Amino acid sequence: MTLLVLFGVFFLLLAVGRPIAFTMGLSGLAALLTMGNVPLVIMVQRLYSGVDSWSLLAIPLFLLAGELMTGAALTKQLVRFTAAFVRGVPAGTATVDVGASMMFAGVSGSGTADMAAVGSVLNPVQFETRGPERCR
């Protein structure tokens, strides 16, 4: 019965068009509520202990670090510095991306912050240098 409720609620919420994260959470909560022998206090305690993690707290802070570095134009300067080394090299934008990511990872120590900062700068650069019709 619990398995039927779990998958039933999951596919029902997917069919309605809810995001997958909410669908998974709500279907799990519905399955726990139908079990009947698990107290609600223990459910709340287990949910909180699953979220109470320093690693999970670090992800938004790394994203904040990437956005701050982008707002201060540090990322653009890092991309220009890397682009100065690869002038005339085939696949220059990709090489600049790898080089800037390597240097940015040394500064921030996070791949998530690197993706937020360098990716937001290089995506418009790719379309400016090649044109959207050639980026296929």
C-alpha cells in the first residue's frame, strides 16, 4: 500500500507539472504519512538532521562568492588575462574557459563558484565572438 501511494503521488504530481524536487519530497511525505506507525516528531527530526550539514551550507556561499567576483568585474579581468595567452589558438573560447576555470578554482576552491562566475561571463562572449548562427 505504501509503495502504491509513493509512486501514485509521484507520477500524479509529475503529470500535473510540479518540479521534480517537490514531487520527490511530497511523495515521500505522503508515503510516510500512510505508514501510520511513524510519529510525526521523528519525521521532522529526520528531515532536519538530513538538511543540517555544513557541506550543504557551503554551496550557496560558494555561489555568492562567484556572484560577488562577477559583480566586482574580477571574472572579466581573469578571462581577459587568460585570453591574452591563447590569441590565435584554435578553439580559443574553450581554451580560455579551461584556463580561466583553472585559475578561478585556485582562487575560490570551488567548482560551483567557478561555474557561477566564469560561466556567466563566457556564455555571452561565445555568442559575441562566433555569432549565434555558428554556435551549433
